[in-house]
Amino acid sequence: MAEEVCPDCGGSGWKIVERDGISGAERCECAKEGRSDRLEEVAGIPPLYRNASFDSFQIPKDNDLAARDLSGTRQTVLNYAHEFPLPQKPGLLLIGDPGTGKTHLAVAALRRIIAKGYQGIFFDYQNLLDRIRSGFDPNSGSSDREAYRVALDSEVLLLDDLGSHRVLPWIEDVVTAVITHRCNNRLALIATTNLPDVDAGDRVSQKLPDGTTDYRRTLADQIGQRARSRLFEMCKVVHMPLVRDYRLRKTAAW
């Protein structure tokens, strides 16, 4: 069966319009149809999170306090996606221990924003760094060479597990460059991290029974103070409540 061709643009995606006696071209409505689906297909969202949504986010039913805190956190992230774009603080930073549901909420926000017609891309932090490093190899593929540019200029960048890579000088420089560029150009960054930060209400040291002090590596330790400062400047910071491992809650729900 022959594919139906749009009668307004002839399948080109552009149509000629005339206003006040002046002719010009504008996007045809047919080009907008399915745009969000196409954008999501190329967003790089891992299969595990491809259906992540605010409705599918699991709230514990056996703990009223945890349910209240998580419901409030989900609503905060939902409000961010609903109000997007936000010119003053275009980004979102989710901080919390592993298994608290950060990535699910981050992807739910990204998908909601993509549904509004914005271009978004998901990168695992370590994978992005590996691809940027590979991009310097003359034999690397075009996607690896493009990874750094995409991280800089996509309308929305989701960076999962920020700071998880070992600290090296070139990594700090790359992360600072990406965050600074996005901050200066008011480009949205959604990031998740397991690393603590004092300004987010985390304790970064504790006394041990033997009298010594144990220090946790912080977000600033892993990505550098400049990048961390810009991150807090451009992002709404959301601290995930301490609850039973989200992955276990999700498995139980299945």
C-alpha cells in the first residue's frame, strides 16, 4: 500500500505560507506529528528505564513516613518537568544513596520534557567519559567523536551517576567544561549522584568506635569544586529520602 503523502507540503515537511503579501516557508503540522516519539527513540534511554514514568514510580505502602517523603519528592520532580523550561535554574540535581529511585525519577522527568518537544539525551557518566576519551582515537566511530559535542549542546542532558568515575585531571577538566558550558548557556542538565554534599544536608564524616574519624568522598572531591559550584548554581537540588532500596520495592511490585 502506497504511503499517504501530506497534501499541504507534499511530504517535504515544509509548506509555503503568505502573510501581508510576503511568502515564506514554515514547518508543516505533519512534521510535528510523532516528533516526541522520534526524539525519545534517539535519546539513549537504557531499556531498563525506557518505560519509567511518574505513575510507575513505586511508593512504599508499609511506611507512612517514607510514603509521604517519597510522594513529596516525586511531586517536586514532576513540577520541574511540568514547568520546564525554567530560565533561572534550568537544571535538576538528585542526590541520594543507591537504590532510592533517583534514576527512575530523572528519566521520568526527561521523558516528560521530551514529550513537550525538547531534544534530550541520556548518558551514564562513566560511559560518556569513555566515549569522549575514545573520540580522541583517530580510529573511533563518529558517535564517539560526537559524544562531547552532544553533551555540550543538547537541549536537555541527563547525566546518571555523576562522579562515579575515578578522579583524574582530564576528567575534572571535561566535567567542568560540560557543566560550565551548559550553565552559561542556560541549557538544562538533569543529574543523579550517590555522592554526599554538605549543602544538600549530608553528613560527610563520622566518629568511629576507635576514636578516629571516617570521611566520605564528596561530590566536590569527585568532580572538582568549580564544577560542583556551577552545578548548584544552575540546578534545583533534590535530596532523596532514606527508604528501603527502590530496586527491591520495584521487584516486589512486579
